Amino acid sequence: MNRIDAETRSDKGFYNRSLERALQIMCAFTNDRNAYTLTQLTEAVRLPKATTIRLCSTLIKYGFMKFDHSSMQYSLGIRLFELGSIVYSSLSLRKTASPFLHQLQVRSGKTCFLGILENDELVYLDKRESPGNPIRFASQIGRIRPPYFGMLGQVLMASLPEDEVDRILQKTPLASHTKNTTTDPYEFREKLARIRKQGYIIEDGEAIEGISGVAAPIYNFTGSVVAAVGVSFISSSVDAKGKEALLAEVLKAADAISQEMGYGGVRGPSVAAG
């Protein structure tokens, strides 16, 4: 008996027999055996037929399994693929983006950020400081901000369906961080529509007074937005021409990371992951 088994067996209050049986059913499927009839599945997991039917019906309801009426066979459902894609993205994204984030910092000379939306919050996955920058940004790796915060948050929220935006704004109402922060929900939605259409944001001191930024979305192999990458700088240090140059570098980095994530399309209107 391994340590996990021992702990599970010794604390029955945290042990769920029905859940274990459902997991046994899903774990019965392999690359070599991706479909079962009811009888075959019952024999494979050594459960009563009635129990197997009940558990499979629940798993089918939530998309973890499916049933083919023509072959009378059970197989795994698309929901597992969706969850696996989330795990893959979170594990590989920072590693995949790292060299391109470094290149972006070197080429732009600015502080660079990589962020995602997680549980309706903006999470900073990675950061590259500009060695010559006299200002050190407070947005550290792992720091959580409101979902609409700054350039990254707005790019990511622009990728969401309108009903998701509505839900998030109900949960986390817009709050002012500087005099330039958009706090009117209608104006904010219009701004998201512009970001979605153009595929990037040039933000002017909306999150931190005197600090501006340029950011763009990162796509995965399904064409969904999974992250955003951007650069921040002192507003007065970069003119309009400089912002255009930084935008070109940010888009180049975003495209390179997207390609590494399996995206083969052309940059365009953002499509939300999930």
C-alpha cells in the first residue's frame, strides 16, 4: 500500500467510494482499448452492472463519457480533452513563452509580462525586467489582479464571450486605479470590442499613473486565446512612433508564442478559450 492509499484508507471522512468507482471506469480506457460494451466494461472494472450503468450515465451527462448506440459501446468524452488542454496549456505555456519573452525584453528594452485569466482573475505567469529601468513594477510573478486590470487583463477579457464579460463584471465591478481608468461598463464593453477587432491594446496609464503598455493575445492550437503578452514603460518616455515600434515587437512575440502553442491561423478577432 502506498502513502496515498494509506492516508485515504485511514481517513474515511475524505474518502468517496462512488467517485473512486467513476475514476476506475475512466481509467479503464487506454490507447489500446478506447471503447467497451457494457458487459466488457463491467468485467474490466469488476463492478456490478447496475452500478456501472448508473456511473456511466452520470459521466455521460457531464461529457466525460459518451455512448454510441450503433456499436453499443462506451468511450471517453470530449470534456476530458477540454480539461487536458487546460492542463497542457498551464504546464507548457510559461516554458514555451520564456525564450520569446526574453527576446521581447532585449529587443524592446522594456519590462515584459505574460499573463492569463484564472478563476476570473488576472494572474502574472512571467516577467522580464528591463535592467536599465529605474522603476520596478509591483506586478510580480504569481500576483493576482482584477480581471480587467491594465493591458493584459483587457486583452484577455476582450477574448471572452459577452455573457462571460457580463458575469465577470457582476462579480468584480470596475474600479478606478487612475484618472484614465475606464469605469463605465458600457464604455468598457465598447473598448473590449475595439481590442477584439484590432487584436491588440495600446494602454495609456489606466492601471498605474504614468505607466503605459502594449499587449496582444496568445492563441493555442484550437485558435482560442490562452494568454496575453505585453510591455510596460514610462508614458513620457515613448512617443507615438515608439509605441508603433513596440507594438510590432509585441505582435511578433505573440505570434511566435502562438505558433509554438500549435496555432496555425492568421491573427484576427479574438476567440475565447473554453
